[in-house]
Amino acid sequence: MIRSVLNLIDRGPNYMDIMFRVDPSVSKYRLLIAKTINDAYDTTGGAGTNGVFGTNAPFQYPVDFTSGTTYRSDLIVQRGLGRLDESVRGQTRIILDLSQYYGPANPSVPADYQLTFIRVQEFNVALGAFGPPGPIHIVVPPQFFSSIPAGVTLAGTAPNTGVSAGNIPTDNALWFVLPRYCATSNMVNRDNANDLLVSWDYGQTSAAVEANQSLGLTSVSYKNVLLEAVGGTANWTAVFSIVGPV
């Protein structure tokens, strides 16, 4: 089953500290990095995945990370950062400065002041292979939590997966994970014909947002959002009010 495993421990200027809990069934991890949510979902780089067309294929970080170890990227080492004083037993730690890869040669790598969309692939020991990419984790820029609550605005395309309202999401849903829990939200279905299906957990029945309608929620607490569309794809926009620092 696809699952959410990435934990963001710290975020600073040109600095990300990512943690995975050691799982005996997983021997290493791979990161796929994108600057838009559609690019993160459509790993083909524009050929289309369930009707969702990205612009650039996600950037595959050039190192696979061995479970139970600590990795510091070249620029982090050069800056003398990422020396962890606390116990990391039972953890895989990855400390990155993505500016090392930012530029025209890697159009999927966002600038440090932009949202970063990361998916994780786990190497399954029993199968001897990497599994499919997991959900899309949203990493906010370092200045994001300078005021609380803080807002995240997103836009993308919900995939056409053949599902209908009243069912739990399929494995092909566009699943993204907010940086911290959401307190209020507004989801807008911008399609003129197709319903947008929204769920707030992998096993939770989806709610339908009809064409050209919106769904606003207040006094809620969730991090996971799973989107699909009925009868075709559906473009959507959303605003989330996020509470709590990284």
C-alpha cells in the first residue's frame, strides 16, 4: 500500500532536515522533487498520468538514501551544518540544500523561496525493487511560519480514475500532505462539467464538490487531501490555513 512516511524535522534558508523511521522491510529511499503539484503527480514529464499533464518530470535526487543512516548534501557539509547532537537511533536522516541543483539544467527544482513538492519511493527488501512513488509532501519555504496561522494556496488537476462518489480513494488519487495541520480550508472545483471528489484520509469516503462549486471547512484538523474527478479530469484551486511551526 502507498503510504505517507516523510517527516520534515526542520526548515531553514537552503536547509531541509528530513526523517524516516527505520522500517525493516525498507532498505533505502529515493526522493522525487517538483515545483508544481501536477509535475509531482505526472512523473512522465508531460505524457500524462490519468489525464493530468505536468510540464517537467520530477527531479530524481542523485543519491538513494540507505535506511538507518544520516546523509548531508555537499553544500550542507561545506557550510558546516547538519551535525546532529540528538540521538538518531531508529531513524534515517536526510539533510539537504537543494540550491546545489537549482537552475536551468534542472527545471523541476524550485527556488528556496517557493513551495517544494516531494514524493518518496521505498526500496522493498522482499520484492528487491523500488515501489511506486508515495503521496506528494508539501515543503514550505523557510519564511513561511513567520506568522501564524499561515496560508498555503494550491492549484492543479484532479485525475480521472474511474471512481464515483461515495467510494474510498483509489491508489491513483492525487494525494498530497500539508506541511502541518489545516484549521480552515476552501476547495474550488473550476471544472464546468465534472465533479471533484475530496477525501481527508486514505480510507475515508470521498465527498463530491460539484462543477463550479466550492467546499469550505472551518474548525477542522487534517493534513491529508486526496483528489479525484468523475467523468474526466477537473481543475481545482484551494486555500489552506496552516497552524503550528515546522
